[in-house]
Amino acid sequence: RPLLWRLIFKSFYMKRGKHTVIYQSVRKDIVPFNHFSLGDYSVIEDFCCVNNAVGDLHIGHHTRIGLQNTVIGPVLIGNHVNLAQGVVVSGLNHNFHDSTKRIDEQGVSTSQITIGDDVWIGANSVITAGVTIGTHCVIAAGSVVTKDVSDNTVVAGCPARVIKQLV
């Protein structure tokens, strides 16, 4: 991509709040035909990949995207969310329903992921397409979340199951 083109048009499609930090080593696959926003006082740490090529990517205020995370839209992350290291949040899936075709010929499908406010997602967890995580939730390290998580819930495992309800 031409550097001058990116510099001129970046402010139109890449919205950053005040006092945000995106570390130098972050891979920003940010395209102008989908939205990207990073809320005030939010941080995207080293060696992450953020990608809005297949859907909008919105990250709330006071949110931390930890080391080596991958976030592929369409994703909506709330305020005061902490993603530990190695987390994958991907609203993208490759289609593989027709066994007579190669997987790369079958296209992709997307489904919105929504992560509510005040959520902590533990290291090396995976959040799959179409999942909604409610407010004030904890996703234990190494969990694979394939179904919606209600408010005030702790989940763990592969696939993730409810461990406890928070008061």
C-alpha cells in the first residue's frame, strides 16, 4: 500500500480516542471500506493483529488487547475489557459444507462477536463467530467460547461451560 495514500485517508476510516496506544509491532490490516475505532485510554499491545477487512472493528474505552492477540471483525468490544495474551477473537469462518470443492473455493462467512463491558478473557482463549459475551464476565484461560455467555458469569473449558455465576 502506498504510504502517502494511507497517511492522507487514515483519519477518515481509523478513529482513535485520546491517549490510545497502538504498539509499533502491531499488524494493522485496516481497510477504508469498514470501520475501525479504538476508544479513549485503550491499548493494543505488541505482536497483535487487528483486521477489519471482513467487518467493522470497534474497541471501547479503557480496554487492553494483550500480547499476540488476533482480532478479526466484525467485532464489538466494550469498555474496561482485558484480553490476556494469545487470545483469538474472530468473526470470520471458512465455509466447508461441499465436500466436492476445496475449502478455498467455498468462500467465507462472518458473524458479529459482541463482548460486553467489564470482561476479562484469559490467556490463549478463543472466541468464535456469532458469540455474545455479557457484561462483568470472566472467560478462563484456554477456553473455547462457542455459545453466548450471560451477564455475571464465569466460563471455562473446551467448549466453555458455566463454572459459576457472579453476584
